[in-house]
Amino acid sequence: MQGHLDIQLIAIVTAVACALPGVFLVLRRMTLMSDAISHAILPGIVLAFFFTESLSSPLLILAAAGTGVLTVVFVELLQRTKLVKEDAAIGLTFPALFSIGVILISRFAGNVHLDMDAVLLGELAYAPLNRLNVFGYDLGPVSVYVMGTILLLNLAFILLFYKELKLATFDASLAATLGFAPTLIHYGLMTLVSVTTVGAFDAVGSILVVALIAGPPATAYLITDRLSLMLTLSAVIGSVNAVSGYWLAYLFDVSIAGAIATMTLLVFGLVFLVVPNRGLIAIARRRTRQKWEFAQTMLVIHLFNHERLPEAEAESEIAHLHEHLRWDPTFATQVVKYALNNRCVSQEETLLTLTERGRTVAQQALVQ
Amino acid sequence: MQASETKAIEVTDLTVAYQDQPVLWDVDLDVPPGVLLSIVGPNGAGKTTLIKAILGLVRPAAGNVLIYGKSYEAQRRIVGYVPQRGSVDWDFPTNVLDVVMMGRYGALGWVRRPGKQERELAMNALEKVGMEAYTNRQISQLSGGQQQRVFLARALVQDATVYLMDEPFQGVDATTERAIVTLLQEFREKGKTVVVVHHDLQTVTDYFDWVMLLNIRRIASGPVDETFTPENLRTTYGGRVAFMTK
Amino acid sequence: MENLSILTHLDYTLMIVAIGAALLGAVSGTLGTYAVLRRQSLLGDAISHAALPGIAIAFLLTGSKTPLILVIGAAIAGWLGTLLILSIIRLTRIKYDSALGIVLSTFFGFGLVLHTLIQRTGNANQAGLDTFLFGQAATILESDVLTIGILGGIAIVIMLVFWKELKVLVFDEGFAASLGFPIRALDILLTSLLVIAIVLGLQAVGAVLMSAMLVAPAVAARQWTNKLSVMMFLAACFGALAGVSGTIISSSASRIPTGPTIVLCATVVVGFSIAFAPNRGLLWDWFRHQRNKHNLKMTASNLLKQPQRGSE
């Protein structure tokens, strides 16, 4: 039972730590930078591992995070030559650095007990085995403390620079003119992302870390516009994904990290489907409802535009409406009925005329 | 039906909506042949959308577009299009001549490649816009005005009867502006119809015969001296006077 | 005598691997050119990762490890991933980068789940996943070379047949549509060709490094020419060069994996091209800058010598 709890605790802490900076990456359209960082830090990890021999040593985390920031700098330098677009710059940089890492690992595999699969895919199941012992007391898994520290670091950065981050995200040039140094904020964020990525390696590996960083914030973005709410929701969604992923993995006896990523996709899909206003179902329902509203508005605008003009009579003949508006005749009849019910038009024999209300609807539609 | 055959472009009750937001409401527009027409209106008035709807690039929610009495699909060969200059990546690895020859791709049809004849047509068109010295120039090495003239040359080789141009005067130098104006006049002499999205109200009377004032719906359209009135302008730019000063 | 036959045998194996790697490099270089020009460099990364569940499901359904069946599975999954990315962008306000990141990582995660499921049934071995991640260039056989040659060849021939149409689509989509070309269909065609290139390339360098094989040759080639056809040809050559040199280098010493070595070779070609290519290269740019500065100084000092002339 303790094992269950420990793993879920690590998963939750990792997920929240990733989701918080992820919100800003998603909003700043820099998600792929985190993908690049998570791969490119491999040589940093390998080199640091030569010295520390431990994947969760603070020194290793710092060295790897340094490599991550270097990656960002390198991508930006490449872009600045104007010879390479951003996507290509990312696509060039991280595979090269990652390749160096892989070659280092396999060249010195004899001297280094670094498992390639652990780096790429992580293994949450083993994370609780490495425990923090102080004076013989078992204080829980080391990972919880490492990721917990990183989580607090992220939280502190976001709380401290909330205003600056917000401004730099939504209007970088305004932030610059106000003296908020968006570049500094940018690199601060990138450093945090690097540190977080390295920390999360242990648990989920370099490929799936992107699911933790991008998944919950993107899901939250479907639900809310408010930055503060988006941060909270991301943390909650990240935790839900982590816990449900864990149980999915437990039930089917499959990879925990993979199951968390799968849950991330499922939860995203579910929210995408059902969220009010922006979900697929809401869109479809609004479309049907608005189809009529829209058609009615078109009808009144059509009548309005031709009102008191010589051709008015021809244009408002019910029998010919469908020709003018290019509607199917049955549809045209239904729209007229809908508009009559709403008292936007009135019928005089075969002619339609606008009511006062219809005229207002038309005018309002034209003003917007 | 008789009447529509004498119209180069006939737009009736055109409504276009992006998602749920209408961008064009019940727009009518008749353009007689051989007319230079400019479409003016504030930002977000739907000028580009109107052009795109005429070209069938956006699907209208309602309404109809006829070109010489037939649908765009049927008349594609006689329509030339000059998109906004900013809509393409000018670092694309190609040269001036090659871009101009793209104007023949439609006439060539599937799979057939441009040959000597297309090359000659392209050279002639480049001469007309004063770009013959830049034939082999990589397109990223051109100034904004030169890029615009390349686009015009590309439309020229389409040898169309009806031309639709999206902001050709946007950010060009004086030489290019003169070149475009000369070209427009030449088009008029040949009886071609040209519709131009335009933003410079000062030059409307000088460059164009007809004008359409658009702000989501058509405010007015017709000969410049009748239509381009302060009253119509006020209606068009109405509560958005701020846009005029921009 | 005995020794000699072993030697020739080894060389023969190496030759087959090198030919295979060269072909893969050429195919991905060619089709990667369009990916780079359309700013879809990282779509390749997403497709290659998204292919994993497809491979796993293909295996679960057929129980077969035949490359062709796995390739079909990978292609379908890669395709679905692309479709999902496009729908997310179209229907929500989530941007391209996030949509891509989510699909890439979660599809891969789902593939991982399936993979562990397969492993538990004892039907497959661990090698499968490593192969997917890093490729297995060293085990390319004659029959693989044939598959790569035929599929890659077909993809390139299709691209050449629709050369004009694809070119105008990539350069100016709106104009292409106004000419009456069905841009949606052409777009699907181009993406499908890219999927083929990626799924083939997975064999050589694996999912993680595939994007480099698409991007690097094209970026390097762009430096040397301003012509699309030449760029594509050069990209194919650079891709092949990276493939061959990577294979040879990794075979010359022990424990140097082939895929990453191929990628590093491609990166070296890019670095060299960005630095030294005429006209676009950084060195060239620097010289031009210096010369301009010098000329400007000369003009300025000439003007200063006779300051009054102009105004008189």
C-alpha cells in the first residue's frame, strides 16, 4: 500500500511541477522548445553522471539544466542568422545534442550505469526504491523531495513574477517599454523548464515529459481564459492524469509513464468534446441553433437592404426568396416561418415586410 | 439573365461567416466590363474576404457570384489573381522568372511543365512591369515594390479578362506605384475589368473609375464621382473614424 | 584465404547497410525539403513518435513482425496523429506547437502502454522498442534495401510527377487554389509522401532522431542554391552522404551506434553549409559586411575632403 501511495505522490508532484511552467509555454507558443530541451539535455546528464553517479543529484540537475538553457540560446542564435526558421532550428539542434548523448552512453556504457531506457522512458515504479534516510528514519522517496523542491521553485517564480510573466506573455513589447525585461523573464522561464524537465526524467523520461508540460495546460486552455484559473486547473488536471494513469497502469500492468500520457490524451479529448462553449458538442449544438438565428438575420438584412428601393417588391416575394438568398426552397419556407414566429417579419399576401423588431435586428447585425 | 451577361462580375446577396461571426452581410455588387473598381473600407470590413469569395477561396454561407454570367469554376481561365504580397514566404528558393511562369500553371493543366512559350510570355510580362533586368534574381533579394511587380507580372501572363488584386499598392515605392497605375490604364484600354482592394482614400479618384464602399455590408458602389461622396464615406467609416487616420 | 572471405563478407554487409542508409538519407532529404519550406520541420518529429502505437497495434492484430505490415501500421498511426493535430488547430484556439507536442507525446505514451502489454504476453522482446527509438541501420538486409528503394522511389516519382502543382501549393497556396488546383488533396498527398519517408527512415535512425534526417539535409542544401530543384537534389545528396559516412564511421569503431552517428554527420554538413556557403553563408556575410563598412568609410572620407563642393 505504501508503494501505491509513494508512486502516486511522486507522479502528482511531478505533474504539477511540469504543468505550471507549461501554462506559459502553451500561451507563448513555445511548447516545442520544451520537447527540444528534454532531448537536448541528454549529453549534460551523461557528463554530469560521470561525476555524480546518481540521476537525482542536485549537481546533475544543474548541469543538465545548463545544457537546456544552452539549447535555447543555440536555437535562438540559429534563428537570428535568418537562414533557418524556428521550427527547423529546433529540429536541427535537439537531435544533434541528443545524438551526442546517445553516443556518449554507448561508448562508455561499461563505466556508466546509466540505462538508456530509464532516460528516455523513465520508470516510476522504481522511483520509490531510492529513499531518503536521515538518522535511520525513512522520510520517504528521494524523488518526492527533489520534485517537491522543483515544484516550490516553479511556484515561487510564478508568484513572484506573476505580473511580469503575464505581461511578457501577452504583450512582450509593452513589457519591454515598461522596463520589465521580457528577455530576462524568458530565460528565467526557460531555466525553470530545463530544471523541471531534468527532475521529471526520473519519473517519466524525456519523451513523455512533453505530455506533462503541454497536456494539462492545453486542456485547461479549453476551459478558461483567465490565467490564474488556468494555472490552478492545469495543476488539478495534471494530478488527475497522474493518479488515473497510475491506476490504469496498475490494472493492466503496463508502463506507468505511458499510461499517464494516455490518460492525458483521453482527458484532453474528453474536455475537448464536452466543455461548454468551446467543446465539440457545444460547437455542434450552437451551430444548429445559430443556423436558424443566422438565417433569420440574413433574411431581415436582405429585406432591410432592399427596403424602399425600386426592386423591393421583387426581393421580398416569398416565392422567390430562395432564389435571392440561394436557399433550398423548403429551407427558405422554414426560415420564413421561424422569422414570423419571432415577429421579425410580417406577411402581407405573398410579400414579406420587416417589422420594427426585424429592423432593429438587422441594424444591430450590421453595426457589429 | 440577359442583363447578367453584360456584367463582368455579379455578386448577389453574398454572406460569408467565419465560424459564427459574419464578415460579409448580404453584399451585392455589379461590375460592368472594362471598369477599374476599387474596394475601400475600414480594417476588418471584409475587403479581402470579398475578393476571396469571388475567387471561390472561401465558401459563402449564402449568395452567388457570377463572372460573365457563369460560375467561377467555369470562368477560371479568364480570371487573374494578385494576392497580398505578405501572404507568401519570399525566402522560397526560386527566381523571378519562375514565379511569373506560375501564372501559366492553370492554363497548362495537370502535370505538363512550362516550356519555351511560357518563358517568352513571362519575359514579356516582366518587361511590361519594368522587371526584365531581374529575371534570374532570387525573390528574397527584391524590394517590396519589386516583389509586387513580380506578382503583377504573374497575373499578366494569366492573360485574364477579369483581374482581382488584393492591396497591390500596400507599401510600394513610387516607381512601382506608377507601374501599377500604367498597367491599370492599359487594362482599361483593352476592356479588361479590374477589382482592386485599396486603402489609400486620397488616390481613389485618380486611379479608379468605380468604387465600392464596404463595411461588412455594401454601403455604396458605382462610378467614383457619384459614389465617392463624403456622406457615403462617413457611413462606411462611421463609428470607426480612427481607422482613417491610421 | 579463410580470412579474406570473412573480410569480403564483412565489406559486403557494410556495403548493403551503407546503400540502405544512403537511400533512406536521399528519400528523407528530398521529401524533407518541402517539410522545411512549409515550416513543418517538427511535424516529422510528431509523425515519427505517433507511429509507435500503429506498429504495436499492427503487431497485436497480425502477430507478424514483417516490416511491411509494421510500416503500414506506423503510417496509419502517423497519419491519424497528423489529422488530430490539424483538427485541434482548426477547432480550438490551441496553437500548432501545443497540438503537436500533445499528439507526439501522448501517442508515444499510448504506444508505450501497448508495448508493455505485448511484452507481458511474451510475444516479443525488448529489442523492438529500442529499434523503434534508435533504428537499426546495422541490420539492414538486401530485402530491406529493396523495400526502401521501391517505396522511396515511388514516393519520389509521385512528387516529381506533381512537381509544378506541389511547388505552387507550397509557395502560394491561395494562388494555387485560384488556379483551380485542389489544394486540400495536394496537401494530403504531400503529407502522405512525408509519412512514407518518415516510416522508412525509422529503420535507420529511429523515432527520436528522424526529424534531423528531414530537416538537416534540406537546411544545408538551401544554403548552396536558390533553386528548388537544385535544393532538392542537393538535399538528397547530403542525406545520402550523411547515411554513408555515418554508417562507415560507426562501423570503424566499436560501440558507436549508427543512427546518432548519421545524424551527427548530417549536422556537420549543416554547420559547414551555414558557415561557409557562398552568398548565404555566415563567413561570406561577414566579409560583405566588412567590405561595405570599408567602402562607406572611403566614401565618407572622400566627402569630408571636399566638404563645400556640393553646396556651392
